[in-house]
Amino acid sequence: MLFYGPPGTGKTLFAKKLAMESGMEYAVMVGSDIAPLGPMAVSEINLLFDWAEKQSSGIVLFIDEADAFLRSRKGGDISEYMRHTINSFLYRTGTPSEKVVLVLATNNPEQLDDAIHDRIDEIVGFKLPTLNERRIMLFHYLVKYCQPPSSFKDKAGFIWKYPKSLIFGKKLISNEGVTKEIIDEIAEKTEGFSGREITKMVIAWQDAAFTLPDACLTPDLMFKIL
């Protein structure tokens, strides 16, 4: 499979979820890790596939930044070691496998070698979130990071997750004046943000609120961070 799209749009998360829902194991490697291996790269690729094929439940093997490793061999800027490694990779992926689901992720699919495109069975594009998707993400992460537990069950879960809060009095963030209209406005202003950037912004809201004496998140603080 080939996953392509801008950074932070959920390619890695989707691959993990795919493995979880399929009942398979999950492993990840990064394409940029291959070049530094030099003459050992071919052996390491073969060892990787030998290991993957031994997984009894099957495995989703996720290769991030695939274009850093499997880029086109037509240019003259690729070393002989990398050519041999790509050839070895093509040899190991030449026939369908019942044990290994290979997922390649890239921001630049056009840079992949033509022979790699020939190996792809499914292509999934990941775009930046729409207005409504940004709104949903903002609500989701606000609840996750910036809303104190209210029910007994939630409070017990918080104490279980942060047992030291009983000793050190870990502050719980409250919020004041954070309405649906505020979230809608922020969703409008975050056009072009990736899902990861939205998550980091909400975590920055949490961090900023923690520094205040009353640990309260307000619209003014949210817009300042934005």
C-alpha cells in the first residue's frame, strides 16, 4: 500500500489502526535509516523481511519517508549500495505475501522508483483536514487535554493515571468562556493546519494554562497561542 500526503495528516496513525483492526503485529522503519548502513543495507533488508515473515499473526510493516530509500534510480545521485538495496527490496516484494502487509508512506510519491509503483496494490491519499474536521479535532483534544474530570469514574481514572497528584496536588485545568463560537472561529483561522499541528496547539494551550495561578484556559489565551 502507498500512503501519501503532507506531514502530520495521519499516515502513521492509520497504519497502526490498520494493524490493530486486522489483528496483525506492527513494525516501523524509516527510509532515511537505510543509506547510512552502506554495504550492510542489503543484508539488513533481507534480515528484516526474514523476521517479518516469521510473525505468526502476520505484520503490517510501515516504511516512513519511503522516498528517502526507494527513490528513482534514473538519476545519477544514487550510490551503488542504494541501487543494490533497492534491487534486493524489489526481489523480496516481487510476489504476494500472506504474512507481510507493506505500507509505504511519503510526502512525495512522484520521487519513488517506477518499479516501486509497480508493486503498489492500493493508494490512499491523506489531505489536510477540512473546516469541519478541524472543528471536530479541536473539541476532541480540548476534552482530552484541557477539561478536568467531572464524574467519579473520570476522577478515579485521573488519579490512577497520575497517582502523584495525591501528593503534589497536580492542578486540573478549567476553562472559562470557551464556547462553541470560539471553537468555530479558531477552526476557521487554522486553515492549512495539519492534524499534528492542531494537536500541538491544544497541548500548548494546556501548558500555558498550567503556568497561571488558577490554571484556567480562556479565549484570550487560546488566541494568543494561536
